[in-house]
Amino acid sequence: MSGDALSLDPAELRRRIDTTRAHPARVYDVFLGGKDNYPVDREAAAAALAANPRGYLDVRHNRDFLRRAVNTLAGEDGIRQFLDIGTGLPTAENVHQIAQRTAPDSRVVYVDNDPVVLAHARALLTSGPDGRTDYIDADFKDPAQILEQAAKTLDFDQPIALCLVAILHFVEDEEAYPIVRGLVDALPSGSRLVLSHLTEDLNAENIRAVQRTYTERGFTFVLRTKGEVERFFAESSLELVEPGVVPAHRWRADGAAPVPEQPEASYLAGLDDIEKVRYADINDVTDADINVYAAVGTKA
Ligand SMILES: C[S@@+](CC[C@H](N)C(=O)[O-])C[C@H]1O[C@@H](n2cnc3c(N)ncnc32)[C@H](O)[C@@H]1O
């Protein structure tokens, strides 16, 4: 276990946590059924759900894409190192738990800039004895700091899977493209880019309604077309693996998304819409539900 970031002074950490406005990591946590969020985040999630009542499927299928991608990379492709930028709050299955189930020697470095993720990061530093995890409290927009600190845990002479899953829609074009290029440049041959991204290509009306609720709350929320998502791969000469850039639920679908344990029907009936989301079976999904593209590319 590692994690220099965890030595931060608790008073300083409290000072950094803003509970007066919604934060992306915490709103996402609401949709995943987590507890590490505040009333303002639940209000933002409820507004997004009112705008798109099956919008929780974007979140949960995005997370399930990450499960399938890490399983594929660790299980079939022999990848043993992961750099997960925009990690989000710890959840039931984090990247190291998924990878280490197949490959116990996997090393994972997590990066996020949200102080609440930092406050809960200990749950990400639970590597098995054969592998290693670390947490870096840093901004995607400071790739030099990320690369320097990640090199304490990851071997940059061996392939690394760079995971940018549901983070790039918080970053405007002029910053996002050169940073992704720079990060991929630092990786050796055989490395992978695992990427997912919100789009208005698929069900524009739904996602624009959601976008309005978030931009009203001060989030940057950039929707990118398939061509714009492909550009992240093309600019670094990455070869897209099958099936290319596709709606998240279609990327190597295995129909094995975990189904939450169901409570008593009477308990469920008493919950509000946002509380019910955590019990939804996401295997009930159609193309009309999904607004997230997902893809993996390989560096030659
Ligand atoms: C929607 S969540 C995605 C979490 C996880 N990657 C997943 O897909 O399940 C986006 C995460 O990116 C983080 N994030 C947003 N902008 C960031 C930035 N500039 N630097 C680092 N992390 C950022 C947020 O704090 C949040 O935890």
C-alpha cells in the first residue's frame, strides 16, 4: 500500500470540500448507489434523472464497460499496469479489484482532483500482496505531476493501460486533446487507452436535457461526436481494438452486469426515484437509453 496524498492535514481536507454545490464524483456516486455524497449532489442527480428518467443506465453501463475493459486487458492481453485518471469515489469493484482477480500482480495508480475522493482513497489502497496501488491527488490538467508520481509505482518500460473513463467531458477541447496526446506519448509500446465519453450522437434530446441540468449547476459538460472521440485515438496513432468506438453497453457485451440484491417490494415502493436507481437491473437496456461511447486502443 502506498499513498503519500493521504498524509494531508484533515483540517486542510475539510477546507477543500465544498458541500454548497454539486460535484461530478459525488453525483456519479449517487447514481452508483453510494453513500459518499451530500444533499446538493442528490438534488443534482434527481434533476438529471427527471430530465432523463433512464439516465442512470448511462452511469451504470459506463461503469460496467470499465469492468469488461479491465477484465479483457488483464485476462486476455496480459496488461499488468493501470493508470486510472478520474477514478471517482471508491465503489464495489475498483480497477485493482477487477484486475487483481485475474492477475494478482497488477499495479494500479488512481488519480482524481476531488477532495472527497481523496478523503475516501484509503479504500483504493487495498492491493493484494502481489500487486500495488497508489493514489495521486492531482488534476488531469497537470499531466507532468501525474506522470512523475505514477512512475513511483508503475514501470514506464512496460505496457500501461491509461483509463480516461467518463472524465474527458469535463475538459474543453483545447485542453483535452493535447493532454491526452502527451499522456499517451509517455507510455511504451503495447500500452492501451481505455476511454468512454458522453455524446449527443445517440439520443440527443435526452442528453441535452441532462446537460442543461448540469451546466446550470456549473459543470463543464462537453458532448463529443463519434469522430471527436475517435480523434483522441487517431492523434496518438492508436489502433482501435474491436468493436471500435461504440455505445458503452455494446463494447464486448457479456450480459453479466451485476444485479443488485433486491429489497422487500414494500421497502422499494417507499423509495424516491433516485433511491430506487441503486436496485435497478441494468441488463434491461436498449440503444435508446445510452449516451456514452466506449473504446479501447493500442499503441504500436
Ligand atoms: C463521472 S466520474 C467517473 C469515475 C470513473 N472513472 C468511472 O467511469 O466510473 C468523473 C471523475 O473524474 C474526476 N475529474 C473531473 N475532472 C477532473 C480533473 N480535471 N482532474 C482529475 N479528476 C477529474 C471527478 O472528480 C470524478 O471523480
